[in-house]
Amino acid sequence: MAGSRYTAGVEALLEREVELATFAAALARTRKGEGVMVAFEGPAGLGKTSLLAAGARQAMESGMTVL
């Protein structure tokens, strides 16, 4: 995934274990066939883009297609 736009900033995630675990749980539900929506919200500069990149990477690593 080198050069992928989904890897940008992932290494900079600090103290995001809860958010990443929540996203991993949503992915697990999706793999079981459940419909799931995850929303990222908050003020600028809190790391929403990095969280999204980490979630996209988790999804791709588990074989899911990320649009």
C-alpha cells in the first residue's frame, strides 16, 4: 500500500485505541453481512483524516474494497 492515500498520517495516531477498536468492531459486523455506517465528526485538527485512513487500511487488509 505504499503511496496509497489511505496510509497518510496513520503512523501519527496517538491515544486512539478506543476509536480504532470501534472501527474494527464495525468492520467485523460488516463481514457478517450487517449494514454499518461509521461517522467521523469534530473540529478541524483532531485527526479525522488519519482515523479514516487507519480504518480504510484495516478494511483493505481484511480483503474489503474501499471506495
